[in-house]
Amino acid sequence: MRTKTKAAAAAAARAATRAKEGTAKAGSARRLGVAAALAAAALASACGSLAPGALATGTPIAQARRALGGPTGEYALPGGGTRLEFARGVWGRRTDMLDFDAAGRLVASSQVLTEANFAAVRPGMTSDEVLMRIGHPAERFGVARPPSTIWNYRYFSGDCVWFQVGIDPAGRVIESNYAQDPACDPGGAHE
């Protein structure tokens, strides 16, 4: 756990340094406040919780909830099981799904923000099916034409992209694609 705490502290320090540099350049105290809050949240989550993938098969669902804190989503599985979603990581770049059988025992866990899972998101899917497969998005925004809400998923790719899913007013996927993550734009919303 000390390694995770040191890594989180180092990440927090880097974020604070970037925020200070951005503040000096842009003269914006708001950026520093946001970066400090994000850094504090990252440090707190690293110190206070276990990684979802560290739970052993057979772990009871109640024990998983205690160890990991509140899930960011919960879904019913066929056969009476339950899937718990745990969105973690800097800017939501990691989402683990833990599957429990009808008796409430862990049977599988996986990090779902992967290009293989993104490739399975197809037009016509419901928003509930998307949530069940890849969890809640890091960010959402609306567009006027065609009327839809764009769900944005950050993930570890090595490139500065995010996965986007367009959801129509009826709650169906109309398209999905990759786009440049605005966090990587100089002077962008998340610098």
C-alpha cells in the first residue's frame, strides 16, 4: 500500500506543478484549485481503497463493497448475479467491473476501458447496454445536430485520444468513434 501512496503523492505533486505553471501562464487561480482538488482526490482514493482486481475469486459482495467503497454503477446480470462498476484512476481512465453470482460471490473482474470493448459498442445498442459493458463516461456533453449526448471515455492508450459514444434522445447509440482528448490541447479545458 505504501507504493500506491507514494505513487499517488508523486502524481499529486506533478499535477500541482502543472497547475502552478498553467496558472502563472494564464493567470487563473481556478485551474490551481481544480488541480489541487483532483490531486487530493487521487491521493485519498489511493490511500483509502484496494484495487478492484486484487480481490480473490469467491469474495462476498458485502466484503467487496467495504473494501472498495461505493460502486459507480450496479447492474443485474442474467441468472440473478450482480455487476459492480468501479470507475477509478486519474480523469476516469480505469473502470473495473466485478461480477458476482446469485449467491453474492465474486466470479470475475476486469478493467473494461479497452479498445476491444469499445469495438463492441455498435449503433442501435441501448445506453444501458453501453453502461453495462464499459461503465459511466468520464464526461458528457450535448450537441444540437443530430440531437444527442456524447459520452466520453478516457483510457490508457499511449495516444492522446478518448472514445466517444453518441446517444440519441431515445437512449440508443447512433455512433461511436475516437477523437483527440481536449486535455491534451495546449490551453485546453483540462490543462
